[in-house]
Amino acid sequence: MPKRANQSEVILYLYEILKNEGEIKGEINLLRKLKEKGIRITPFRLRKIIYDIPQIEVSVQFSKKWKIIKKKCPVCGSKLFPYKGMTLEGKKRVLGYRCRKCKFDSLRDGKPLIYSFKLMNHDI
Ligand SMILES: [Zn+2]
């Protein structure tokens, strides 16, 4: 049974996998690759680690219909910050939420669906 991996192990394997595969589409596929290496990790923890590695580029495709926003970013798990604007009636209200880490924007983006991962500089 795979053991719970520590962060540096996960990072090491992420580099190795992305170097070999180029780009991985779908979080599930990345999780599967890690599992093959004996790394067991939750999707949430994986994302948190990945967003702390500037060399890994994450692209997210969003579904357009999505209104439920929690206090945590659905992509990377960071705190969301509300942004306010004027309504047509001239009242100030919260229009949406933004993540400062991965730039998730609740007005622009829907529910995150498909992730793809690759190294920024593939030929290092
Ligand atoms: Zn985020």
C-alpha cells in the first residue's frame, strides 16, 4: 500500500513525471501517475503543493455555470478576497471573489473542471 508522501518527495516525482510526459491533462491522470510511483496524495493537497512550485504551469478549464463560492479558492485552496462594485441602483455590493495566488475569479471562471500540468521550462 502506498504511504503518505512528504512534500519534497511529491515535488521530486512531479518533476520527473512532467519531464518524461511533457504535459499531463486531467488531475486524475496526474494522481494516477503519482500512485504508480508509490505516492498517495489527495487532489487538494496536490494542488496546494503544485501552486507553490513556480516552475509548474497549471491550466484550468472552467465550466461556465457556477455560482456557489466558498471562502476558499476551488482551485488552489487559498483564501478568497471579495471585490466590490456598484450595482445599477448605486449600491456597493460584493460582485465576486478573487484568489490572489492563482488568479481564480468567480465572475470570470466557473467550477474548475480540467487541469493540465507542465513544466514551464521544458528543456532545463
Ligand atoms: Zn486560487
